[in-house]
Amino acid sequence: MPPTQRKNKTGHLPTDFDVGHDLCFVLHDLVAELLRSGLEANVFTTTIAFKDDADRLAFEAASDIFTWLDENRRLDDRAQLIVGTVLPAVLSDALHCLYEALECSRKGKLGTTYMLIRKPLQESLFLLESVVLDRLEFAETLATQPTKLLGAKAGGVGPHTLRIQRVLELVGESHRLNAAYLAQLRYDKSVEDGFDGICNRAMHLFTDHHAIRTECLNVNFVFSGLPEKLTQWSYLYSRLPYVMYYMFRVVEYIGKRFAATAAEYIADVERRITALIVLWWPTVTDKYRTEQLEVFVLETDKWLRTHCQEAGYHLPYRRDLHRMARCGALPGESAAKVKERERMYESIATVNRAAAREQY
């Protein structure tokens, strides 16, 4: 948003980081909305189809549902039930961490921010990736060897890169996001450009890993003044939008298995995100720009330009981007048409809620 309309009116966050902060919150809110609407519509509820009455009675008499599903080789039902139970809980936990991290950042509590983002970026996202890659294997692992779902157990940055590359191909983002860079940001503490080292420093008063060893006469993060905080903010808002965008795509992909979403609504959401990404990029200083981030922005801008032209509208100016980020409006689109689209979304949501109440 322009400085005169900034959302973050309180706290200590410098205005230079407003767009990055808003972009992170929009991505957070979109995932939260996917979760909220899914819970409201009961889409995470699993319906078990029985072959006959005897099958149903055996299920109802079982002392353990998962054991019954396993013994009857109902592996797909078991996976659906496990994912439907675990996904909303893990997502809720991750969203709480990210929300509080962003709020702490706004208040200037950067040490707490970096402590809070470590779990969702390393562990929650790893679990979500496991669901994307193989639901049946995920369910089996959770049922028999849950500690294998720890990101730290997957090996070094190399195995993480290969794994993330497979996820990117499945969610259709391999042209825009870089697997090796995502793995580096999340798991490589030996490089300067990575969250792992910074998050470890924030979590521990003293660190002895050679790449992040605490300096003499220092205690990690506790002596941060304004110059250090400006560096911490600059890094946070130049990298977190990239990883949170990836998380949004992962969650969106999983959500499609539970419930279909109207193509027009998806395009509307995509416009809001892409507009903010294009507005965010100029706020990232040269020092914090990388080739991977450049590709991310260029591909995003290319999609937005093509989308506007194919819809019969002109290429977006800066004022169009601000409006688009706020309400999803195409360049020059009338307020009446935007309002009509919003009413249509609400109407669809109302029908879906009513159908869910009838079914359950």
C-alpha cells in the first residue's frame, strides 16, 4: 500500500518494509481462509463407503478405526482420514507461529520473530510436502515411524533440493521457484543467505557451529540495536515472501483434493498476490536481491501482464497494482463488476456451507 494508506499504523516497522509485511500477511491470510472455509464446509471429513451391512457393522464394532482400515486394506481411506485430521491441525499451528512472528516483527521483536518462523518453515512445511509427494506413504510413516517426518532426518541440502524439486513439478511452480534455493533458505546453516543459521542464533544465546559461532563478548541477538534490526528486517522481508508463496502453493495443491475451487476465484486470488509481488520487488534493495528472486518476480510479472491482456484489459500501471492488491480488480475494471464478482463468491460460499450442513 502507498505510505498514506499503510496498514501497519502501530509498532516500530519502518515504512520501507510495509509492502513486504503486507505480502506475507496476505499469503498467511489466504492459507488461513483455505483452512477456515474447509473446516466450515467439513471438507476434511472422510466418508467411508461400506460394501454391505456386515462391513459397516464390523467397522462400528472395531475398537480402533485405523487398525480396522489397515486390516481391511482400506489404505486410501486411511490416508484420507489421517490427512484430513492432521492437515488442519498442522496448518493451524503453522499459521499461529507465522502470525505471531509477523506481529513481533512489526513491534521490533526480531529475535522472537526468527524463533517463531523456524518451525513452520522447516518442520510444518516438510510435513505438507510429504502429503503432496505421497499421501499413502505419509499416512504409513505417521502411523509407524512418525519421527521420519522430521525435516532434519531427510539428509542434507542435496536430498532436500531433490525432494522440493519434485514438489515444485507437482504444484506447477518449477518455472518460478528454485528448489535448491528453497532448500538453502530453510536448511543450510553454513551459508549467510539462509534462515537456518539466523533462526538458530535467535533461539540460542550461544551457538558453536563454525558458520554461526557466537563472537567473543557477545550474546546472540540480545544486543541488537537499530542498525542490526534494520539488517534483520531487510533479510526477513526479502526472503520470507518467497518461502511463504511456496507454502501457499503447497497448501493450495493439497486443498484441491478435498474441494474444487472456482477458476475465477483462483484468478482473482492470483491477481492480488502477483500485484503485491510486483509492488514488493522495488522495496528490496540491491544488496538483498538474488538471481532466484529476480526470476520469481519476472515470471510473476509476465503472468500478470499476459493475464490482463487475455482478459481484454490494458497492462497495469502502479495505481492499478495497488487497487488489484486490495480487491483483485483488473486494470480499468469497473467497481460494479468487482462488487458483482464478490457477491458471486459469497453466493457460492453460502451454497457450499448449506450443502455441508445437509451432508453432515
